[in-house]
Amino acid sequence: MIEFKQIHKSYRVAGHDVPALNGIDFQIGAGEIFGIIGHSGAGKSTLVRLINLLERPSAGQVIINGTDITALDAAGLRAQRQRIGMIFQHFNLLSSKTVAQNVAFPLALAGEHGKAQIKARVAALLARVGLTEHADKYPAQLSGGQKQRVGIARALATEPQILLCDEATSALDPQTTQAVLQLLADLNRELKLTIVLITHEMDVVRRIADRVAVLDAGQVAEIGPVAEVFLHPQHPTTRRFVLEAESVDEGEQVDDYAHVPGRIVRLTFTGDATYQPLLGAVARDAGVDFSILAGRIDRIKDTPYGQLTVAFTGGDVNAALQQLAARGLSIEEVRA
């Protein structure tokens, strides 16, 4: 659906070119939720604004559904933008218009629908985001979560194929964030929308995305399925994001457990294995003892997972690890 081909983007600042993106090259599949994560200044917002050419690349191509949009004329670009919706961190609602009028605004701008069609479309969208009873209210009368739902309804007004979310949950509290993410997941599933989610929170990516790209200093540091990137981060920037998401202190994470006896490994469970008593069963069979030094059990989108840092002593540790590997667990050596 979306392809970035050797994208470079620089800004002219005080007579000098300052690079924001450098050699971005990857694809986003139709119907997937794709997360783009990075710290402030990494280039993630610039990247997402290339998808509808709110920013133009200094070099390279942006291809949407087979069309190089960087080569479109003004009329072609306007038509392309109607197929791309966008929601923002601070909602960007028109304060002088009601909820219904905000949602109707892009339809009125397009000039392709009669008043009755617009009214029916707005009513359907407000029902979809749970705001029917708020249609005649103004943005100042709404909560943050309600404002973002208006923003989502407005972004869907022209029936886009792609929905861009630029830090769409950063201004919301955790409970409201979860509700908005669930709404986006439902829309992705029901409407087959391709959703591109820009965020600096790994927890948001973990809860909703299928794949993720980690940006660092304008380049892709790491890219892949969320489960792989989250559970086995390779780049230092990705590891920092994972530690932040898990509220783990980096100093504790790199502790070599010098005071702990035995062989130390990190076990990763996914799917049904997360809830099975594999560790105890294998320990009894191999005659080993174990101590759990650190651990977490949660979900990545719809998949349960667990990670445990375990110290094994006594018995046949090699046999125990072979049995765990045979049952589908990923094993990383922390200390032999």
C-alpha cells in the first residue's frame, strides 16, 4: 500500500541543510497497522507527513498503491489526499463548529455530496465512534477522548484507504488511550484500513500494531513484526524503548547477577505456552532447581507472551534447556 524508496529530507536552517531523514526504504502492507516509533527529533512526524505530501521529500519516491505521488499534479494530489485520513495529537478541531459540523467539513470541502448525503454520512460516523448524542456540542464541551473520537470520525469522512495517526494518544490519559486504541483496532479490522501510527511510546505499538519501524537520527534502526522487535530488540534505541515500556531501570537490566549462583538464561514464551506449567515440569524431569530473577507476562496485540530471567542450578541444565527449546521457547544466554 505504501512504499518509501530511498527517501531523504532536509530542511534549510540559517543557510545550512539540516537532514531529517536519510535513506528511508521500506514498505507498509495493505490492511496492516504499522507503528513508527522514535524519540523527539528522530524524523517520525516528517516521515508520516510524506505520505500525504504535507512534506515533500528532498530526494526519493513515495508510492501509494502503485502511484508515485511525488509526481502528481495539483489535481491528482487533491484526489489522492481524499483517500488518506489524518488524526492529530491535539485534535485540531474547529472550535466555532459543532461536532457534526467538524465531521462534515471535509465532505463540504470536497463538494461532491449533497446536504442529505453529508447529514447521513455524519450521523453514521458519529454512531460508529459513539458520539451520536454529542452531535450538537462544541469541542470545548468535550473531554479529550471525545475530541479525539471526533477527529477520527472526521478523518474517516471521505472513506479513506489509509489513516495516519500522528501521536494520536499522547494527550490522553491511560484509560482513554486504551479506548481510542481499541477503536482504531476495530476500524482496521472492519474497514480494512491501513493505519500508520506515529508514537514515542512502545506500549502503544505493542497493544495495536502488526509491524514497527524504529527511527533513530533520521534512519531506520530496526524494523519487523512487533513481537520480534519487542521481545528481541537488537538496536540500543529499541532496547531503551522496551525498557521504558516495561518500567525497567536500565541499570537493573544490565546487572550481571554476580551474586546469583547457577546458569542464567532469559526464556521467552508466546501464545498458549505462556500459561502452561512448562518450567516446573521440565525442572522436575531434569532434576534442576531454578530461581526466577525477573519476569513479565502480558500481551502483544492479541498474542499473550511471557519473558522470564531464570537461574538454573543442580541436575542436568543442558537437558532442561533442550526440553524447553523443543517446546517452542526462545532461550537467550545471560550467563553460562
